Amino acid sequence: MGAWLTRHLQTLVGSLGRLSQQPVSNLLTILVIGIALALPACLQVLVANARSVTGDLSNAVDISVYLKRTVSEQQAREVADRIRQRRDIAKVDLITSAAALKEFREFSGFGAALDALADNPLPHTLVVRPGAGDLTPAHLESVGADLKALPEVELVQLDTAWVQRLEAILDAVRRGIVVAAVLLAIGVMVIVGNTIRLDIQNRRDEIEVTKLVGGSDAFVRRPFLYSGVWYGLGGSLVALGIVAVTVLVLSGPVQRITGLYGSDFRLTGLSFETTLWLIGAGVALGWVGSFIAASRHLRAIEPK
């Protein structure tokens, strides 16, 4: 076992040394692989942050609960206290009819007309903020129906259209990521396979001599497999760098946009788990691409 591991380690290091003999061409290959891997990774970061900001901007799905005009201020406070006891409610604010009328008088421009009213036509209002744990349209509709069933409630206003649109967009993007990832994975294997094919053709004489002295196809194929692993690993690291730079460039504008909604959301990059998946996928694609190309073309090379 020790000898087997030693031979594989020697081949691993030797394949890296052989790649370093042609730094420019191999670097270009790694860059192409990195760009191909970075595209779905960037889309994944976009979807993950979009889902995160949906929960962070929970104030955008506040539910306005208008109480009946016969409900007193004390009763309105009791209703607010009952709603606060729900585990799926994060916050409840009471806007009294007097406070609502005062704000409307200041900002509507109809102050003189309002003075002619015999009484205050505005009801007490509760602004209910659901918990950030579940902001799906179905859950919000369920909360709205429960609030509507309260005897003191006259009207419940809930705008979930934007949530439904966002969910539909994210679902379409997720499906697009899967399709793009599959196509780009095939592209990575083709790139690696074509590079390995050219390397095999350049080393044809060496391969013939190795087979002539008894080298098996598996022995001859081994350095090409490790070359594919290095291509995949290098491409994965390039992809991680591209994602990091993209997040860095977009962080400022995104933070300014979310700040307009009263949120302290910050754009985040790939998680540790996703990073490991990206590196593993790059190495696996490099190995598979090199295995297919090497197995196919080495069979055609036999000593004469």
C-alpha cells in the first residue's frame, strides 16, 4: 500500500510539473474552466441572497388591520396584545385614529377640509409584521385570514403579489441554474478532454515506448487523469475568485438599495458547504473529462 501511494503521489506531483512547462496555454485552459464554473456559482449566490433579503425585508409584507369604528382605543390595545401572543407574529404597532388623522392632516394637504368634518372618519389601525421564519404567500394569506376572523376587525389589507412574483422568478432562476450547470459541466469535460487529447498526441512516442516495455493502459492513463484533476482544481479556484470579486463589486450598490427599505442586509458570497461542492465538482469534472479522453485515445496507440 505504501508503494502504491508513493507511485500515485509521484505521478500527481509529476503531472503538475509537466503542466508548469507550458504555463500560458494551461493557464488559459484553467481560466476558461473557471469562467464556466463561475457562471452557475454566481447565479446560486444571486438566488441565495434574494431569498435571504426576502426575509430581511419583512417590513415589506406588513399586514394592515383596520378595526371597526366602534372599537375603542382600549379595545384596540387589547386586540394588539392578543395578536402579539402568536408565535408567527414578530411585531404589532397600533396607530390610533387620532394619530392617523394628524398624520393625514400634515401630509395630505387637505387640512382645511378635514376641519369641516364632524368626527374622525379614520379607524384604529394595527400594523402586523409576520415573523421572518415563514414569508411564503400561503402562510401570509393564512395569517391574514386569521386576523380577518377577529370580531373587532373590519378590513385586512395584505399585498402578497410581489412575494408571489419573487417566488416565481426565483423558481425560474433555480431551474435555469440547473440547466446552465449541466451544459457548462459538459463544456468543462469537453475542454479538459480536448486538452488531454492534444497532450496525448504530443506524447505519442513516449506512450508507445512505455507500452512496448510492458506499461498497461491504466499505468499510461494515470498522469493524464491527474492532469485533469489539476485542471479542475485550478478552474474551481478561479471560479471562487470570480465569485468573490463579483460579490465585492456588487456589495456597495446592493447595500444602498436595501438601505432604502430600512434594511441592514449585506450581500454574502458562497457558503463553506457550497465552496466545497464547487471545488469537488471541478475536480470531478476534470477527472471524468480526462478519463474519457485518455481511455478513448490511448487504445488507438499501440507500439509498432
